[in-house]
Amino acid sequence: MLSYQHIFHAGNLADVQKHAVLAACLSYMTQKDKPLSYIETHSGRALYHLDDDAAVKTGEAQQGIDVAQAKAWFAPDHPYMRVLADTRKAHGATAYPGSPMIAEHLLRDGDALHLAELHPQEADALRYAMPSAHVYQRDGFETALSITPPTPRRGLMLIDPSYEIKSDYTTIPSFMAKINKKWNVGVIVLWYPILTSKAHAPMIDELKRSFPDGKCHEVGFPPAREGHRMIGSGLFIVNAPFGLHVELNKISQRFATLTKK
Ligand SMILES: C[S@@+](CC[C@H](N)C(=O)[O-])C[C@H]1O[C@@H](n2cnc3c(N)ncnc32)[C@H](O)[C@@H]1O
């Protein structure tokens, strides 16, 4: 039974980290004039409206993308800001692009998009928002294993579960090892929450052992509301595009201003 809906959290600080890094990766990767594949295991609906009751109720976007914009964390020509501006031009001032829409904007003709989303309503909305993508209303892990290595062979996979199913923490390292074995050139980007319980720690320890060259990027932030258990978010990146560390350092500096005493 799936109860997680990303509209409650769209545009929050975790999305800012994930979407800025995703946009930077794809921007680096599309500098080369060779086609690529984008695969996403947990896609969501791709287009959000931050005046939706659910988003207003949590107020997370106000603490996230609104703060990043007010503080000019990203230059207007940063790929994340370009996609945000294009999305708002096309869909209104409160629109916010999810990761599939960010990818679609940055990819070129000849690149391929494969998007898995299990929730029936989210999958319908995803098909509607992304008519030219391959949308799979199936388990994202199974889908990813069945379509790797993709054609074109260069590419990026985003793994962005909600961690509603606690076993995700224990199954993800072996899933990523299988994907990497089938697709050794693929860039793999895993998102995870940093909770007060530190539930992510054993998973990241295992990933560091399996992928000693993997990049781990973690940011801290104040909880969205009192008692909220998420106090940061992380990305583990396998085969990170060359030069990404520059962008990661800048993002770390911006987030550090939120928790500085
Ligand atoms: C965190 S949200 C995705 C947000 C999106 N990646 C973004 O950044 O815009 C996770 C999504 O995964 C979906 N989901 C949950 N379990 C799934 C599974 N086993 N396979 C595919 N999708 C799943 C949920 O319905 C939800 O829409």
C-alpha cells in the first residue's frame, strides 16, 4: 500500500539539493555530443503546483525553493534555475518541476527517458506531463534491472525512493551493485533522507565499501516542523561526471548557512 505523495514535500530543501545536483550532472553530461539515456526508478508526477492544498499544508517549499531563490543560491543561468523558469513560464508562477521534468528539459533530441512510477494516479499524471517519455507503471527496481544496459549506453539513473518500505535501506546496495555490473558506464545517483535515527548509515557504509570512488554529498537543515525527523539529505553518486565536485562544494556552502549557529 503506497501512501507517500511527493506533492506534500515538492520543492523542499531535500528537493533543492537533489534537483540542483541532478541538473548539474545532466548539464555536464550533455556537453558531449553523444546521446544518453535517463532512467528513473521512483519518478513521481513530474509537475507540481506549490499552491496545492497539500503543499501549502506542510509549507516545505517555502522553507526550500523559496529560500534558495530569495537568497540567490543559484545564478539564473544555473540549469536548475533555467528549468524552474521555463516550467513557470509554461505552467504558471507556482509550478515546480519534479526530477523527470528537469531531465526532460536538459536532454536533447535523440536522448531517451525511462520513468518508473508505481502509484496509479501519479503514473497517470506522469504520462500526461511527459508524453514523449517511456512510462512504466511498475516497480522501479525491477524496471531498472530489466532495461539496463540501456540504449543509448551513456546515461544516468536516479533512484529516489520514499523509504516507506524500510527494507529499501538493506536492498539498495545490492541493487546498485547489480545495476553497476550490468551497466558499468552508467552514472547512478541515489537520494536518501538523513533522519535523527540515522537509519541511512549502514546503507551508506556498505555503498562506500562497494564503490570506493563513489561520491557522498550530505547537507543538513533545520527540521521542517517541530519534531520532524528529517534533518538533512544525502546523495550517493557512482561514476560522478567530471567536475561535479565544484558544484557539490558550492551547494554544501549554501546549505551550511542554514545550520550555522
Ligand atoms: C520521492 S517520490 C519521487 C520524487 C521525484 N523523484 C522527484 O524528485 O520529483 C517517490 C515516488 O516513488 C513512488 N513509488 C513508491 N514505491 C515505488 C516502487 N516500488 N516503484 C516505483 N515507484 C514507487 C511513489 O508513488 C512516489 O511517487
